[in-house]
Amino acid sequence: MNDVDWHAVRNDFPLLKQQVYGKPLAYLDNAATSQKPNAVIETVEQYYRQDNANVHRGVYALSERATERYEASRNKVQSFLHAAHREEIIFVRGTTEAINLVAQSYARPRLTHDSEILISAMEHHSNIVPWQIACQQTGAKLTIIPISDSGEIDLDDYKQRLTKRTQLVAITHMSNALGTILPVQEMIAMAHAQNIPVLLDGAQAVPHIGINVQTLDCDFYAFSGHKIYGPTGIGVLYGKQTILDAMPPYQGGGDMISQVSFENTLYNTLPYKFEAGTPNIAGAVGLGAALDYVEYIGLDNIVRHEQPLLEYATQELLTIKGLRIIGTAKHKASIISFVLDAAHPHDISSILDREGVAIRAGHHCAMPLMERFRIPATARVSLAFYNTKQDIDRLIKAIKEVLILFG
């Protein structure tokens, strides 16, 4: 789509048409979850109305149709990520499960008490805790890449932390709390120069940045469907085929096997080796519809629309007395975290809610990051392509109401 009618795009999202406390909804919590277009809602409904059956096992029409739609979505993910092989696309429940899979199936068997896992200081808990568990299980050490006051990584500092002890680098592509886009291309190349594999947590990046896993040359990439206008409970782990082939299964059960006896089990081929049990078929089908929708609009168009909104929101917020933005990286997208001298983030969010403005308040599952900035929490505004300047104007007006109440 070349000339995007953004008003028409917004009308594709039925939830945005409602009122909250008698006020039109301005939904600005997209980093937590995005709203769903009619195309996704109708696709999931249609699946349940017409094609609902278990996949892979049946030789009757419904099962064959369900399998075809499920596997078609895998192909769409492969295309969306520009992966080399469809077998490199593993369906999981979300980014969290994808990272846990890598932690237990890839990292844990390779870790010893001399090993290190390297992560950054701006990681989501889902890219901290799985590595802590793996380190506790093996005696390995979790090493942290520090960040600057603006929320950026110093590449020279990062390079010094890559050592012979480093078994894996696991970093966010884009911070959920700051909006910082990390220089992942350079970070991956620097790690690979020392034969260190890299996992990228792409939960926040995928809706806002075009991803080409072959160009990035990352070893693993993880993202969640609900962040990119798809259903909850479905996500993706991309892994290089040679690496996934060498990894043992993460879970045991149906469909991840080729043959079972009480004495021995032979595992299925990729990608099914890592998809134990009945999958979230409707979620995968809905994710495929979401990716179709995003590709129809075009990620280039999305970036061109969202970036000016981010700049406008940033400029307007900085006019408010006593407001400080946390995370001022030069390269960032869609997210603004801030604190206000006059009120706690939770109070800000509660008052904004009464004005129909939905934002997030808290530590954003990034408690170590909050400690880094010596704050308990932030208020976070996060944008999507269906947001408008009017949403931001209503945000600013509502924050000024907070100042009146607490001033």
C-alpha cells in the first residue's frame, strides 16, 4: 500500500471505537499488547466456525484444512522474518517461552561453572530470569552490559565483556521500557567474531522495525503475536537450522515424536521436535492474518507514520513542568517512559484512565532497569500505527489535569 488512509486503518480496529468513562478511548499501551484488526478477529472466528480440528494427525477434510492453515502461517512467519527455511520457525506461546526453550535446550547443556551468559541492563524479566535459572542449574555466571544515562550501550564496553567464557549473548532488539533500539547488527558481528551465538528478544521490535534474520545473522530471534496485532498465546522462536537440529527437545509429548516405545523414543524432525502437544492452532492462524495485515500496510509506511508521532509526543511532554523522560537514546521507537515530580506513575495512570487515556504505569517487568535509574516506576506511553495526534493531545491535556490535582 503506497498511500495509506490512516483514518480508515484506525477504523479497522473495533475496540478503539468505544468510550471509557464517557470519553473516547485513546489507547497508548501498545508495548503491553496491541489491539486487533477485524481481519484477525474474523480469521480466528472463521477458523473456529469452519475448520476447527486437530492438526497433523487426521486424514479427514477438517483436519487437513486446519493443518494447511496452520502450516501456511508458518510460511508467512518465515517470509516475514526472511528466514532461510520454514523448519527454522517454531511456534511457541510467546517470547517468554521461546527464551526459556533456548535457555534449557541450547544453553543449559553447554554451561559449566566457567561459563557466562551476557545480557544488557535494559532487559525484560523474560530475558533475565530464564538465564538466572540456567546459571543456577549449572554454576554459570550472568554478566551484565551496563547502559548510559540516555539508555544506550557503549559498543567498546560491550566488546570488552565478550570473552572466552561467554557462551551466549541474549539481548533485546528494542527496550520495552525505554524504546531504545540496540545496535544489534554490530553487536552480533562482534560476538560472532569470537564464535559466540546471539539471541535477540524481538517482542517490541517486530511491530516497528523490518526484520531480516539472515541479514542480522542472529542465531535465535523471538517474538510474540499479540504485540504485532495478532492473538495472545502464540509466538515464534526462529533458530538457525543447524543449531536447532543439534538441540534436544524442550518438552515431551504428542507430535514431537516419530516413534515411542517404553524402552526408547525417536524424535520428530524440525520444526515439530519443539512443538509438543496440541498447538494454539487458532492463534497461529490469527498470527498469519496479522502479518498479512501489517505487510499490506507496509512496515516502511508504519515507520514513516509512527516516528513523527513519537517526536510530536516527546516534544509535547517536554513542555510539561516537572516531567522527565527516562530513556533518551538517539535511536528509539514508539515508547516514551516518564516520571512527574508531582505524582506517582500509578496515580498518573489512574487519573488518565478517567479521561479515557490508557497508558502503563509500573516497572514494566524491568525492575533492574528501574534500579539503574533510581526510580520505582515510570509512566509509559507506547504508540502504534493507529494512534493519532489527537490521542497525544488528549494525553497532554490529561497530564495537565494531574498537575492541577496534585499541584
